Amino acid sequence: MALRVPKAELPTELSENMIKQLGAVAEPVEVVWHNPKVATSNLEFSAKLAAWDAADASLKSFAHMAVASQVGCGWCLDIGYFQAQNQNLDLAKASQVPRWRESEVFTPLERDVLEYAEAMTNTPPTVTDEQYAGLLDRLGAAAMVELTAYIAFVNMATRNNNANGISSQGFSEACEIPLAARPQSSGVASAS
């Protein structure tokens, strides 16, 4: 996939901060910087999201990668896996998110979160009352609200990246375990 709009030049301080954090400047920010208000709002909300702590970090990470895999956002899947490594999460599990249905490494709760993330991502969404209630019972209200809002934000980011033609930057190449490919026939409803 090729960028559909060229990269904009970022302020030096922002570029330098991204290089310190990620080792490179994030292409989504370079593309969206054509409208600094949109880019700044996105960066600020992303930072606030990172500070949320009611839901388990690994559950949110797996949900992020499930959405990215379903939508087909190579950049989000790539950065999600890279961030999982930097947050000392289970990389063996993170590497299997694109094929979580076939993998045996996930707990029942993790599987339910992955299924919920995909149900929220389906068009139209396919979340059921039973599915929501089952997670609510195990996670509690604060974590459930956080997880839901987190997945909704990830949907916005993945779809934004796809529409702008942003693909993987190779962040996950620095990780020890290769990221599994999503099966061709996953049984997930179309996101078209």
C-alpha cells in the first residue's frame, strides 16, 4: 500500500521525541500533520489512553492487535507488537493474536476479549448482551468501560491509517518472535 497523501514536515522537537520513543518517526503522525489540530488531538488522546489503568494492559494490547488484524492495518499490528515487547507483555501470545482462534496459548478471558474486539470491529458491530455481560462480570464496570472505549479508539486509528494508505514501518522486526499471519478464512464477519 502506498501513502495516499505525502508526509508533512513535523516540528523538530516532535520528530526527535518520536525517534527517542520508537527509533523512528511514526508515519501516521507525519501524514495527519497536514492538519496539526487533528494530529495534536490524536496524540493527546493517545497519551491519555496510555494512562488508563482499570483494564489489564495485556488484554488491551491483545484487543488492539485483534482490531488491527481484522481491519488489516499493518502499521497498527506492527506497532502493537513492538509496544507489547516494550511493555514486557507475553510476546509468544502477542505473536499469535492474528490467529488466536487456532492458537492454544490464550486463556478463556483473553479469548473472550479478542472475540469482543472483533465483534466491536465488525460492520455492523455484532456485540451481544451475553458477550458483554460475561466480560463485565469478570472485569468489572470500570475495566469494561475502559476496554470498550480503547477498542473504539483503536478502530478509529486503524481505519484512519488504512484510508490514508499507511502500512507497516517494520517496528515488529526488532522483536524476538515473528508475528503470525492471519488465516485466510477466519470466520470473522466482513468489515466492509
